[in-house]
Amino acid sequence: MGSSVVGAEATALISRIHEETSWSLGRRVRHAFVSVVARAYPRVIGAAREPSWLFFDLVFPILGMCSIVFLLRSRGVDEAWIASTILATALLSFWISVVWMMGAQFHWERDSGNLLLYITAPVGLGAIALGMAIGGALGVVIRAVIITVAGVLLFGAKYQVADPFLLALVILAGVAAMYSLGVCLSSVFLISGREADHLGSLLNEPMQLLGGVYAPVRSMGTVGVVALGILPLAPAIDALRQVAVPQLAQTGILPVGVELVILLVMTIVFGVIGRMLLAHIERVGRAGGKLLARAD
Amino acid sequence: MPISAGSAPEVRPFGPLRGGAADAARSLVASARLAWAIEGNWAQPVYLAAFLIVRPLAFLGLFLAVLSIGGSLDVATIGFVVVGQAVFQIVSAALEGPTHALLDDRERYRTIRYIFATPSSLLPVSIGRSLVKASIAGFSALIVIGAGVLLGVPMRAGGPDLVLLVLVLPLGLLSVVGLGIVLGGICVQLRNDAWSYPEAVSSTVFLLCGAIFPLEVLPGPVQGISAALPITWWIEGLRRALLGTTSPGILGAMPTNELLLILAAGTAVIWLISPRLFVAGINRAREKGQLDRNTAS
């Protein structure tokens, strides 16, 4: 039997427990910030330490880009579409990161045993997800730049950016909306079993088609227009095409300003929904004892 | 059973290729059944079917949407892309299948040590797994071709050329599976990114084999590499059997009997080399301690 704590000692202990567990808003914010930075760190620094990851992150998109460019050249289309394809491939590298490094990440962490560490650490899954998003986006920027430069060198694409600030804003809004959706996807993947890999595959080519990544979303008819309102890829690439390749501005579905607003709304809505979904799945998973159960 | 004096026990050499043809056949059937259990039961049949339908159709839609940028599409162009895209579903599955099977067993299910310890040979086990993946992809290929028919692609008058189909289909499949097992023997020796190499090879082959665009679009020296790939001629052979027409350019200039000869010669060379490379790869992986390694990749 251990010795019991009574009197003033007990009061001091209770007050210390209160102090350490009832954090002020400022402390909670600081703690969340540190958690976000800690989770973002390996995404940026760790990824740079493994050159083979960079190699494969570049090889797959560039091969896909080459296929589309050769397909376009076989039809003798305007070279502006080649420039658009290169931009689309660079944007897709963010989407692929969203699907596999945001959406599927908690699923993989669970199967490899790391989710146990996240759950037992004094950090919310929301802060971890935000850290993954910020770190992931920063890590992909360098890949997107390399893909664009490679595309320009290989195929001689030309861009005319009249407003670099608007271009940066479109990219930022598109990336933010995509990673916000990634937080929602991470909850879906977390409750997935062996179908998670297949789910990831379904979020690639079908979404590229619906998002009008390589061909204008107009060619998808009503479905494409609906995609503009729910799939960040669609307004992001449409706006990017209008801003960076003026020859294709007439193919835009909506004005760039409207698409920026859509992306901003998506960022907020998906972020809130994702946060709620993660909290719900964590709560239900803990109660049911299935949160840490391996898929296979 | 006790070994009596004078009756020598059967000697079964230890390694990835051992036993007789009957043993190999048993291993192949068992691994095919296992592969079906793995590949076919991850979801309810309706979801599985939806997955097998949605992704290849999305791929096809993506290419057709890109092609439509250049103006209205003629049915011959759609037919070229439809058959190329459909057949490449199988190519991709058969190329990546052996590596994924070996890595799944090594890293995910951690059973490769047990397979290696049984009288089964890894070679027929890998082939069996690959063939099932290719068969499932074959279902997706049929869906893509069906979609092409709905889009108005004119198929060969009087139905497919069955003689050509019967000759081309197994030859091409064998050549792709042969390349797949070579890839498996190489990738199982790797520690990092072993999962990524088959996909990289598959994506490169997709670019080179004229699946969705004529070879003439590729830079000159690359066209030579494309022409050396049996997969290029497999896809062209299947186009001729299904559509009854030849493709434009270099592919269409080759007479069908010469195409068959090239495909047969390529397949023979691949199967002359691939089992040896596979066995050497597995043995080397075993010596390096990579056969039972979990890279957490």
C-alpha cells in the first residue's frame, strides 16, 4: 500500500493537477503551434534526407505528363495546351500528396503502430493533421517547381503571367483547399480497412477527370460544373490556366475572382468538417476499441 | 516415417525453383487461389465491381477528354485509344503483380519465410499471383472495350479474329508475366522504395508502347526502344484481332505474320532468361538477408 496524501499536501497536489491540466487559451494555442511545427518538420526536413523519395515523387508525375503531352501532340493541338498540361501536373503533385500523405497517412500510421504514439501523446489529431498539411504542402512546393522547370525544358512551354501576385494567390488558395479536404479524407481512410489503397486509387484518375485537370471541365458537362463546387482541383486548375496561359483564358468556366472565393469557402468548410470528423472518429474509435486495430 | 537403410530419401534442393512440374502446378494453383482471396475479397462484390469499372473508365475518359481538345474525335482514334488503354490494364497488373506479391508476403503479411520453408517454389507462386491480378485486370479491360463499343468504335466485322486472338493473347501475357517476374527478382533485393520500381517501369512502358498514341510522336531514338518491346506488338496484335484494322505509322506497317514472329521470339527470349534472373535475384536477396526484411515502406 502506498502512503495516502492528506491535508495541505493533498490540496497542493490537487491545485497542481488543475494547473497542469486546465490550460489557458494562450497555452493551448502555443502548444498546438508547437505540435503543428513538430509534425511539419519531418515532412520538410525528413523528406529532403531521402533522395529516392524525391526521385519517385518526380518520376511518376513527369512520366504521366509526358504521356499527356505526346497524346496532345499526336492531335496537333495548340502549344498552349502543353503549357497547361505542365501546370496541371505540378498542381497534381499537391493532390497526390493530399491523397496519400494526408488522407492515407493516419491509416498507415495505424498499421505501422505510430498512431498509438499520437493517441497517447498530449497532442490532438487536429494539430497533427494541420502539421502534416503544412509540412506536406511545403515539401511538395519544391517538387512542383522541378516538374514545371522539367516540363518547360523538355517541351519548350511558354507562360505569360501578367499578375504574379494573382498567380501566387490562386496557387495558395488551391493548395489550402486541397489540404483542407485532405483532413476530411484522413478520417475516411482511418475507418477504412483493406480497401484504403483502392480508395486512394479511386481518388486519383477519376478526380483528375472530374477536376478537368488536363482538359477543361466544360467537356464533362453538368458533372464538371458540379465538380467546380465540391472538388478543389477543378476551380484551382481552371483559375491557374486563365492566369498563367492567357491564350486559354476563354476556356475558363468562371472568372478567377469567383474561383478564388470558391476555394476560400472550400478551405474553411472542409477544415471545419475535417476537424469534426476526426474528433468524432477518435471518440467512437476509442469507445469501440477499434481505433488502433490494424486493417489486415 | 523412418528411413530404412538402402532407401535414400527424395532430394529436394532448397531454393526458389525446385521440385517437378507437378509440384510447380500445385504451387501455381494454390497461389492463384490465395491471390483471388486477397485481391477479390477486400470489399463486397458490388464495391469490387464498382472499383474495377470506375477507375479504368476514368482513365479512358481522361484520355478521350484530352484528345477532344484537338477537335472532334473520329471513331478510329477512339478505337486506337480504347484497345490500347484496355490492354494496358492487363500489362500493368501483370508487370507489377509478382513484385507486389513478393513484397506483400515479405512486408505486409510477413509470410514469405513460411512459403520459402514449404515445398512450394516461389517462381510458380509468383506467377500464380500475377496471373490472377492480370485476370482481374482483364475484367476491367473488357469494361473499357464495352465502353468503346457504346461510343461507336467499329469492331471487326464478323467478330474478333479468333485465330489471331488465340495466338496473340497468351504470347503477350506470357511475355509480360516473364518481365514481371524479372522485376520481382530485382525488387525483392531492394531495401528502399521496392514498391515504387514496378510502377515506375509500368509507367515508362505505358509511355513507350504506343498504348494511346502512335509511336511516331515519340523522339526518334525512343521509337527504336518502343519497337523492341514485345508489349508494343502485343497491343498492336490485339488491335488487329479486335478492330480488324492496323494502326497508323510504324505499327501498322508490320505484316501480321511478322508481328507474330517478333512477339513469339520476344516471349521465347524473355522466358529463356527470366526464370534464371528470378532465381538469382531471390537467392541473392536471401544471402543479403533481404528476403525476410521489413522495411516499413
